[in-house]
Amino acid sequence: MSVSKVQTLIFDTFGTLVDWRTSIVDDLSRWGAKNGVVLDWAAFADEWKTAYRPGMDAVNSGKRAWVPVRQIYREKLDEMLPQYGLDNVSENDRHFINEVWYRLNAWPDTVPGLERLAKKYVLSSFSNSDFLGMALMTKHASLPFDAIITAENVRKFKPDPSMYEMAVELMGQGNPERIMLVAAHNYDLAHARKHGMATAFIARPTEYGPEQKTDIRAEQEWDIVVASAEQLAQELGC
Amino acid sequence: MSVSKVQTLIFDTFGTLVDWRTSIVDDLSRWGAKNGVVLDWAAFADEWKTAYRPGMDAVNSGKRAWVPVRQIYREKLDEMLPQYGLDNVSENDRHFINEVWYRLNAWPDTVPGLERLAKKYVLSSFSNSDFLGMALMTKHASLPFDAIITAENVRKFKPDPSMYEMAVELMGQGNPERIMLVAAHNYDLAHARKHGMATAFIARPTEYGPEQKTDIRAEQEWDIVVASAEQLAQELGC
């Protein structure tokens, strides 16, 4: 597909623009140090993240009524804390820990790359986050978005078709070729392509840590394949 | 109402943050000069704007299927051009003229005020604009929003209840007291208050030009009443 008609870049955010795993380890290590809790926070983050896909699939399949991903993580947190000997963590602290998902830091190339892209393109999130959480993270990570769209706008998660249809409507005014999805996950790009959008893969081979097995590389011939947001800006002439 | 629980400020945009009338006159005067068209552009803008409320009311009442306000303005433009002796304006120029609604400039106090407010609060538009148009205007006017929400998210216009309910859901996670609507229009604040939000009035007594008759002053005791976004930042301790 030609990318010359693209006006808006929509970004997967968790993994593609922000380094959730390192951020969570750093943030919760600080909380642990203050509260006398010693844990393998990387293992904790990895286990926590396993709740993500099954929790969302339950909503998409109709097995469960709409809940934001914030709630899916909170339930998993409440289940995990006793297993780590942390039954006594207060409600305030549980809330603080769960909100770490909106205190994540950008990969080093993200903000410089997006700032270049923002001069030519409209930029928006395209995330399975809840809406307020994405607004908070946009602010925390200084992401120069012109707009945000999230799963909470349609109460379904990627890869439900309603997510891609919403992007085509809101950002393309019905014209998918005006939109490029930028993502570190092949499944997301496959669905965007099926809905007529242009596609850009940013490789994030350490998103899931040093042992990452999936999404190490582009699995289809995406329109653009790069290793950073700055390289994407370069490829798009920004 | 106490404003101490407020976490998110949502802003009416046209009139409250951007000076649509002066911007349109300046922008279209430049277009006119380049194309040999001499007009009273202020009168043109005033007449154009009259299409806004009836066009939206037709959608809200169900008389007409959803159309974005962009389409309402375009229909009025096509109706007006012949009356101004401009039957021969090309499709490209009509599109350019209509897009002026997304090339509007901020009032002088808007960006400095919002930049101060953004340090403490989540900021979002809350506008009857279409979604992409608001993203374009956010960029054009350098509005430091963390998020945007528009009528196109619910396919109804203010003051339809679904607009206020959406803000309470997306920005307040069901808690309206966490949200303050900032607007230059008393009707909008009255509906926000009815839905449980805090309210701030910014007086824009020249939004409609020197002869403005409505919304010259606060018509109820809004939580905050100011004359600029910078004064709002001051009142909120930013």
C-alpha cells in the first residue's frame, strides 16, 4: 500500500511507545524499598501481565460484561498479593500499585520520534487502556498526541473489529487509507491491514524481557519496518 | 460545589478557547485577497454561524440522521456562496474554506493558561466538533490537551445528555465531581451542573463580535467565574 495518503498515525502504546516492564520493575522496586518489601519484581510484572489477554478475551467473547483493563489488572493483583506473602497491603497501596500502569516511561526513542512525526501527521493513541488511564499516561510519558482513542470508547478490546472500525470512522472519516497503525505486535497490524489501513512495525524485542519469544520481528511485509520511532520519522520524511 | 475533588478539566473549545470569528475573518480575508474576492467577511462568518444550532438540533431531535458539524457548515456554505455572487468557487476552494473551522487561533490567554493548568489537571476538549477536526485544531492552536472528546464520540451534540454522560464515564469513571467543565456559554455549564460536574465560566464577551448580546456574563453562581484561562489557573492554584 502507498503511504502517501496517510494523514493520521495511530499508535499501539503499551510495548510500542512505553516500556511497561522496566517501568513497573523500577516503580514497584521504589515502593518495595519504602515499605520493606523485597520481591523479584520482574517475575511479578511478568505474572501480572498474563491476566491481560484472557481478561480481554472474556469481554470480547461476551462471557463477561465490559470491564476496563484497569479492573482486570486489579483482580489479578488481589489474587497475586497473598501468593507473594503480601496479604496485608492496604487498599490505598493496592490502588497505588495498580495505577503503575499509567506511570510508565517511554522508550528513549519515542518522544524524539513522535515530536518529529507530529509536525507532519495527526498522532493518536490506539490502545486497549481505559480512557482516563491513557490520558494520565499521555501526560506522564509526555507523548505529543493530538488525540487519544481507547478500548473504552467502544467497550471492546483489540482485536475486536469495532476498535478498527472506530479508528476508520473517527480518524479517517470513513477512509482507512488515511490512517497508519504503528505497533510492535504483528497481530494488531494484521487486523489494521484487513481493515484497509497502512502498517508500520516497530520492533521491541525486549518488551517482555530478555527471554522474549514473540514479536521479535515483522511476520508480514508491513509497509514500514523499523527499530525505533526516530527511524519511523526518518522513513516518513519527517 | 467543592472543586477539591476535580482531577480533569474539560473545555468547550469554539468560543471558549479559540476566537473563531476573528480567525475566520483573518483567514478568509487572505483567501479573498489571493482570489480577488472582496467581501464583508465578518458578516459572512456571522451568517455562516447561524447554521450551527438548528443543524445540531435536527440531529439531536432525530429529525435528521447523524452528520458531523463539518457537514452542517458545508451545506450552509454551499447555500451562501451564490448569495454572495460566488457560484463559481471550485470544489477544492469550498473544501479549503470549510476547513477554516479547524484553522482557528487561540485567544491570547488560552495557551499560557492551559499550560499552567496542565501541570496539575488532566485537560480535554468537550466539543461539538467532529473528532478529526478537533485533533487538527488541537494541533493548529497548540492546545496542550491530554485527550479529546467530541460529539462524534456519541453522535449527538451538546446539550444532549449523552455528551455529559460520556464525559462522566470516560473522564470521571462514573464520578462527575472529579470533572469541571470550563465554558463561555451558560447553557453548557447548566447541563454540566445538572450532571454533577463542577463549573467554570470564562467570559468571552466578544466571541460573537462587538454587538454580542448573550453570554456576556455568568447567569448562575458557577463555581468559578473568570475573564481568562490564566485567571482560571490562578483561581485553581496553578
